Amino acid sequence: MADPLLTVSDLRTYLGTRHGVVRAVDGVSLIVNQAEVLGVVGESGCGKTVTCRTIMGLMPRKGTFSSGQVVFHPRGEGNLLDASSREWQRLHGAQLAMIFQDPMTALNPVRTIGDQLTEAVTAHARMSREQAHERAIGLLVRVGIPAPQQRMKDYPFQFSGGMLQRALIAIALASEPKLLLADEPTTSLDVIIQDQILSLLLELQRDTGMSMILVSHDLAVITEVCDRIVVMYGGQIVEEGDTATIISAPRHPYTKALLEALPQGGERGQLRSIPGSPPSLIDPPGGCRFAARCPLVTDECRSWDTELLSTDGVGHRSRCLRHAVLQTQIGRPEAWAQETGQADLA
Amino acid sequence: MSRFGTLPRRLVHLVVILFGITLVVFFLLRLIPGDPALAILGSSYTHQRATAIDDSLGLNKPIWTQYGLFMDHLFHGNLGYSYFYNEPATTVIVAHLAPTVFLVIYAAVLAAVISLPIGFLAGVHRGGVLDQASRVFFTVSFAMPAFWLGIILLLVFSVHLDIFPISGFGTGVAGHLYYLFLPALTIALGFSTVLIRSLRAATIATLQAEFVDTAKMKGIGYTKVLRRHVFRVAVLAVVAVYGVNLAYLISGTVLVENVFSLPGLGQLLVNSVSNRDYPVVQGVALLFAVLIVVINLLTDIVQASLDPRVGQEIGE
Amino acid sequence: MSQIFARGSSGSSWALSPSEMLFKAADRTSRRTRSTGRRRLVLISGLAMLGIAILFIVGAPLFVSQSPIAIDVLHPLSPPLTAGHLLGTDQYGRDVLARILYGGRIDLAIAFGATSVTLVFGTIVGLVAGYFGGWVDNLLMRIVDLFFAFPFLVLIIAIIAMLGPNLLNMFIAIWITSWVSYARIMRAQTIVAKKQQYVLAARALGYSRLRVMFRHILPNTASAVIVFSMVDAIGNIILAASLGFLGLGVQPPTPEWGTMISDGQNYILSSWWIATLPGLAIVFVGVAFSLIGDGLADILRPGDR
């Protein structure tokens, strides 16, 4: 049922700042199908948030320069980047919606939750005040907020982080969008609440049949919820494929490192973090951007004009010249250790 | 949890300040070199009157008793006797109250009417024509003494263009509004400088907040986002600034009443200084101070009612 | 919305790839936000204006031959550009230009003299209050609050009323009342600075509290009060002029901008220049300080994008 809902082709977003030109998104292409959950994973600063905001048309006007194509198919085959504000007003909420990382700052501190929710409810539909109120309460119930009648009159600061995030989800879904972008929705919450919110999102997605793009730096969160995954690094996609394949058979050293950095259930051992730090987006190095931190790097990698290469899996691509090496290394840690010079993995 | 939960603490604070004010005003009189009774009576000096003053002020007694007497008089509405006007100081002061109160309110409203739209739009269209022009305009007007601005306005609008009257208070509310327009405008322009800068900065900061994105994301249109979210939050910053700078308004009345010959408290204060009418000077100073304290209290209340978080924070 | 460029990247016959075109556009904006030229221009113009003002005022005898208090009964109320009187004369035939230049000395003296003292005193009080906290802070801030409760001008008028109107008492009145703003600002800054790494490190190294306050915290937080002092200087000039206007400043025949404006008020209908020109002088100096303040603010705290 690969029926594309959103197609992004060669998206680039450059920001003209006082420190220079930041290539926040440097050639990203992805597809989100109907009723599918796409995960976007990567470290802070890899461009995942800017990608989402560009797709949603929420980047500031001044200083943002974008090129490429963003096609939201229910609207037609035109480029979303060219959409006028009037068009965006029709799309926002009713077709595309977004929730942000920190619910405390994502809501207006001086207006009640009820106000903000009914505002979302009436944005695209005409109804009486009472009807809007009823619908808003219904939404609060749907996202699992107890005592909704009372909560409608409360202000954001009177909610806990988890409850506030639920309210934010209610607001995002008020006009029944077809695509929801969730930017690190669980990052600022406790682990237990994280699970609840993720379950809620999954449940809502299944019930409504909407598609979701879930962004996180936490691979564990992504793998729990997503059908397909896109791994970002240095403003580019370095690997894409469906979740099961990527977890079991990663084809990019960065993905492999991310997987290894996850604490393994029940095992004790060293914390395996990735040495080094992400490349500067202002002056990205030529060739493969992961080269400085890659255990498999060769000279050829550094001068290679990177692109996504097909691998052995269907729809599974990697921006690694040596992805075949990874293919042979899975399940043979000694060979991997030999190849990379890491003696402790066994 | 009441929104005004910490208000009682503020009230106590207020009372302390009020006492402090009375202390300052009390000591003001004793700053005068020489005999206060002589200073108060001036040319009306007679031994009999001097003795009466000594008694009522308790000048022969220890300083604490004097203060006690002062406060006692105060609570009975007795601010002393003006030998210049030959009336109790309180009567004189009350007679001059109306024009000043009217002027202050008028100027405060005008200032809001001028600065809110300009400040907000300057922030929204940052770097635009309105923004640049208003910055230049207000840099210059900030350096203008209020009284000089008043004279210029008077020159242009009253003398040459003959649109507004040159002086006086007028009769009836409409009359007051007409006569007081130029003086109120003078004060309002000075006040607006600070307000516009403040609102502009607050607007720019608020525009970058994430809840603005959430609002946009709902699909309600940019105008509504600006009105219901950006403005609502940015304006809160200005309420505080408004309150703090209200002292400016009060000071402004002193000068402007002089330029436009308004029979208000400011005029009274200045004349009384020249006339060495100390009880009146004391009384007016006290009244102004109390007025400011009350206005600050009102500002706090307004802020608390507009911003639910403030009720929690008051009493830092 | 943001600038839009070529769709798709295949089959392009452009010399530059779309990504390069995009880069160039972004780069142009990036360079524009970096230009510091305009900021410095503001500061330099302010300093230049102030320099000119000081030059003419302090060096008045070099520029005008007339005396500011010489009465000329034969030529009262002459308009500007009369022979020998570039800016005309007042009701006593005194040369207006000379009076403006000599009169400026008083207002400038207040601008520098009053401001600097209140700056130093207020800063120290704020530093002490913010750093030590506790009852010291409470006590000092109650006193500050008290002063803030009075309308500025009224308090000063009241003080001058009691002490008598002359130049020295003007200074005293301003010294007594103006330091509070600096104290408040400095206290707020100090409280924030107290928690910074460099202060904790200095204390850990055993530096005395006095040393930490003055040689560590002060240099790092001084920018706020310095910028404010420019605003305060303007305020003090206007204050001095206001007192002069009300007759509570220096007494005649000493020229001063405020008193000149007050004198000119009576002749506003016929001889507008007596009241108007001194005001322009005030605005000129005020704008100079304003520009310096803005320029300094930009340089010391480059926050604006």
C-alpha cells in the first residue's frame, strides 16, 4: 500500500547568519506514505528539526533560503515551498500539523488550555461556542487527560509536562490533519511518561489512519513506533529503510554506532559512545561528512562526492561507500574488530 | 490558589513605604536652615503666631514627639496652614487637584494610544520604514525637555495655527478635553519613547517563542496569531514599564502646567516654593508620592489580572 | 516565505548548481548581518556631536566676542542674522549665541558632574547589596524603593525649596536622588553574576570578597550601568534646564538654557528665537548622548541579529 502522502526531493535549507551560511538541510529526499510512521533519527544539529520546519513552512522569512521540492499529494503536485500564506492557512491544522519538543514553551502561558484548544477546533470548522467546547473536551478525553471540564480552565503552568504534551497533541489533532510531524515529543519528559505518550501517538495514528513523521535523537524511541527510518547526519540522510532491516542489518557506520550506543538489555559492559563531534554545518568537510569519526574510513571516502547507494535490502539505501563491508560484518564481531581496530568488541 | 495570593505581602510592603514617605516629608521641613516657624510665617511673623506654630509642630519637644504630632495631624487631614493663601494647606491643595488628575489620566491614555500600535508594529515589521522612522523620531524627542516641547507645540498649534487654546482649563468635560489636549500630548510624547522601545523589544522577543509556531500551526491566519498570541504576551512587558515610568508623568505635570498656565498641583508646587509656603510644598510632595504608590499598586493589580503567572511570582 | 529556487536538479544548464545558487543568496544575507560598520558609525557620530558641543561651549570665548551678560539697550529683541548677532538678541539686547555657549557650561557641568558621582555611588551600593544579600540587601533596597516612590522632579524641587536655589544645591539635590537607578541596575546584574563560573572560581581560589566584587564582577557587568549613564546624562541636562525654567536653578543674570527658555516664553509671539534656540542646543547635546549610548550598547552587548 505504498501510496505516497508527502514527497520531498532534494530539499536544501540554508540560513544566512552572522556566523556564515549554515547548511542546515543539504539535499534531503524522503517519502511518507499513507498511514505510515516515518522516523527521523540523528544527533542534535543534524538538521532534523529544520527539515520538519521547512516542510511545515514554519521557518522565519528572513534569512532562510530553501530549494528543492516538497509535494503534499492531497493538495496536488505543486511545490509546497511556493505556497502562499493563504494556502498555508488552509493547510495548517487541517492537513499538516506539528508538535514541538518542550510543551511548556510551545503553549501560550497567559491563556487557558481551553481557549487554545477551542481556537484550534474552530480554526477550520464553523460551530457554536458550546459545540466547540464539547469537541475540545472530547479531544482532552481522547488524549487521556482526566477531569477535562476542570482542565479547560487551567493555564499551562498548572499542568505537568506529560499532561501538557497530551494537550499539545489534542491541539495538533483538532482539525484532523493527514500528516503529523512530531519533533522530539518525548525528549523533555520522564521515561515512564515517554512510554505513555508514545503509546498514545501510536494509538491515535492507528485510529485515524494519519501519517506521522517522528523525529528523535533517541533510536530506542524511534524503533518502538516507526515503520520506516531515515538516519540523518550533517544535514544529509545517510541511511534509509524499514525499521526491522535497519535495526538488524544497518548499512552505515553511523547507524551501527547509534545502535551499539543503545544500552543492551541485561548486559553490563562499556558505554559505547561515538567519539568526536558532528561536523560544522557552516563549513562542512568535503567528501563523506562522517569520515572524521568513522571506524571504516579510507582515503577514498574523504574525496567521494557522496550519494545514497542501493544496498542488498529493498528500499534500503546508504550513503556509505563501504556499506558492503558492513554486510559481511554482521554476526562476526571478530572480523569487525579486526577491520576497525577495536579489540574490546567480542 | 488565589491569583492574588501574595497581595497581602505587597500591601504590608506598601504601608512600610508610605511610612517611609511620611518620614522623608517630615524631615524635608527640617532641612531648612534656621527656625522653621520663621520660615513658615515669613512676613506674617508675629510672636503669637510663632508660638502657635511651635506648639502645633512641637518644635520644643524631642524629634519623636514631633513626628508623632505630624502623623496625628496627617490622620486628621491637617497638613498645616498656608499663610500665603490664608487657608488650611489641605483646602488649597484640594482646590488645585482636579486639573492635575485630569491631565495625568489624559496623558496616560494618550501615551497608550500612541505607543501600543507603533511599538507593536515596529516590532513585527522590524527594520521596516515605521521601525526606522519611529526610532529616529523618538531618539530626538527623548532629548527634548518636556517644557520646551510644550512651548513648541504651543507655538505651532496655538499661536500660528490657532487650533488649540493657549492656556486654561476650560469648563465641562469636553472643554477639559479640548484645553488639555496639547499639554497631555506633550507629556504623552515623552512617555511614549520608553513605551515604544519596550514594546518593540518585547514583540521581537515574543515572535521567536515556540508557542507562536504552535498558534500558526493551527491554521488560524497570521493576523489572528499576532493579535491573540504575540500582542497579548508582549504587552505584559509594557505594563511593568508603564508603572515604573509613571513617575515621569507626574513630574511632567509640574513643567507642563507652567507652560500652559494650568491651575493644577504642579503649578501650585512651583509657586509655593517661590512663596516660601512650606506647608503647601510639604503637602503636595506627600500627595504626589502617595499617588505614585497607588498607581504602582494599580499596575501590579492589572499585571496580575492579565498574567496568571504573576500572581505566583509576586513576592520575589 | 523563503526565497525559492530551481525545482529539481537534473538537466540543469546553469553554470552554477542550484545548491551553489542557494548558497550565494544565503551568503549575501549573512554578510549583511555581519556588517559592523553601521554600529560604529552611530557611536562615532555621537562622539563627534558631543565633541563639537564641548568644543564650542568650553571654548566659548574663542568663538564669540560678545559677553553673555552685556546688556545692549539699543538692540533688544533683534532677530537672528542681525549684524553682529548671529542668533539675535533677547529682551535686554544680550547676544543669544553667546548666552547659549556660556549657558551650556552649567548644563554640561551637571551632565558630567552629577552623573559621574551618582554613577559611582549607585554602582557601589548596588554591587554591595547584590553581592552580600541578606539584611544588607534588604535595607539598601528598601531605601531605594523609598526614593523610587517619589516623583523625581517633585523631590528635587522640594529639596531645593528647602536649601535654596543655586548651582551647588542643584548638584546636591541630584546627588541625593539619582543614584538609586544605578543601584537597582547594578544589584540585578550582580545577583546574576554572583552565580557565574568565574565568580565561584575566584572565591574558591581564596580571593577576598572585596577583590571579587571590584576586580571580577564589576568589569563584567559595568556595561549595563555605563549605557544607562548616557540616558541619565540626558536626564540630568533636562533636569537642570527644567529647574532653570522653573526659576529654581541658577539665578539671573547667569545664562543657562532653561532660564533662557523661561525668559523667552513671554516673548514667544514676537520673538520666537529666544525660547526656541536654547532648546535646540539641549536637543543637540541630548541626541549626542543618545547616539553614544546606542553605539556603546551595540558594541558592548552585540545581541541583535
